Amino acid sequence: MAGHEIPEPADRKQVADPMSDPQTVEETRHSCDPAFRHGVVVGFDGSTSSERALAYAIGMARRSGSGLIIVHVANRLPTTVWAGCEPPVFVDVPDHRTEVLGLELACADYLSEVPWVLVERGGDICHELEEVGREYSADAIVVGSTHGVVGRIFGSVAGRLARRAQRPVVVIP
């Protein structure tokens, strides 16, 4: 289930996986710029809600004298959608939206007030925002609220993130 983690039993034998070692995982990810340590993470997809969250996060970063980490989570779809097979395997769907968002942000005058970086990730939005927050030791994660039927049925990103995050989450209406 999205948003819930099931802990492994302590007595279960683990198979050695090089990616399960936290140090190996850290080495495979690009190290983050120290200038953005303890910055403000904001989820951004170009929607009106995320634009309001971005505006709030800019002010928050400016007031605290920190950097802004703008995160766009690209689409990932289970292959079962196309193949009808089990178990579900996720594939990256080409998402050029991040490039478009990056160009729009680079031309935006309102971002000249704070140092910022755009990070693209693929996967579950809540997990990826929290992961970026952990990598940058972020002081807070800012997201826009979800409006509409999908958010009511499946639960909003903001609600799921607020329940599972290890740092403050600011939800902008």
C-alpha cells in the first residue's frame, strides 16, 4: 500500500544486496551541494497548488537564509498496466515536463531572491520528497494541497507525507 511500510521481522535472513547497504546507496546517488544543506524542499509540478507552495517556500528559504530544493517527481507506471503480468514492475515513462519546468523556473524573476536547485526523481511522490529531504537534511518540506476526486479517493500527497515524514511538512491550500 502506498504510504505504509511493513517492517521486516528481525529473525528473517537477509540476502546480501549491494543496494541494501546505505553507504552503497549514498555512493550511487549524486552527493548534494552543501550550500543547500538544511534548505527547504518543495514539491513542484507546475499546477496552481504547487505554484502557491513554491511561493511560500521561496519566502521561507529567504527568511531562513537557506537554499531551495525544488523537486519534480516524474511518472512511473507499473508494467502490469501494459502486460497484465505479476508481480508489478515499475518502468520510467519519458517525462519531458521536468525540462520544461526547469526552463520556466530559470526564467522566473521571483527565484532570483534565493539559491535554488531543481531535482528530478521518479517513483512515489511522498517517498521521493522525504528522501530528498533526508539527503539535504532539509528543515521542512512544503507541498500544495490536493483538490479533486482523486485526492479524496486515494488520499492526498500532503496527507500521506504529513503522516510519514521525519521533518516538518507545510501544506499550502
